[in-house]
Amino acid sequence: METSPGQPPASQPAGPPYRPSSAAAPHNSLAVVSLVAGIMSFFAHIIPGVGGFTVAIVAIVTGYVARRQIKQSGEQGMWMATAGIVIGILHLALIVIVVLFLLFVVFVLGIALFGASRH
């Protein structure tokens, strides 16, 4: 089977190769930072001076900023910003619960071991 000049051979498909559309909006960078900071806040307690509390705050703040930017620019990543905010808030709530529990244990054990002294 011969092909005429200017025509592609029969074994190759006609037309340009498939390229995915690049029309999709890019992901917001702060949304990614918020999600990663939220997840990493649980592991950041081993870093002296920074700790998980600070990283959870970073996740919350960057999440709110990212949500505002996404609403204005139409970028993608709203779910990442929201997840970063939720994880950060949950982490802060967990920290508060643990601190309150530790204070409760210290006072209860203090009273149980040493009694309520009256001077």
C-alpha cells in the first residue's frame, strides 16, 4: 500500500498527538501550605521553640488567606485550604484538652497526696 506525498503512512494516526488541556486553574500555593502545615503540626512538637502549636496557627492563617485568594482568583485548592484550617483547629483543641487534663491531674493528685492544708 503506497501513500501519496503529503499524507501520513497508514500505521500512524492522523492529527496531532493528544495533549491534556492546560485550561484548568492552578492550585493556590497557600492552600497547599495550609494542608501540609496542618498535617505536620502533629509532628512538629519535637522541634524546640516552634512546636505543634505554632505550626497549627500557620495552617489556620494560611488556610483563611488561601480561601480569600481562591474566591478572588478562581484558583483551585479550596478543599486543601479548608482541610488545613480544620486540622489546625482540631490540633489546637486537642492541645487545650491535654493541657486542661494535665492541670486537672496535677491538682487532683496534689490534693490526694498532700491533702488540703488549712493554715
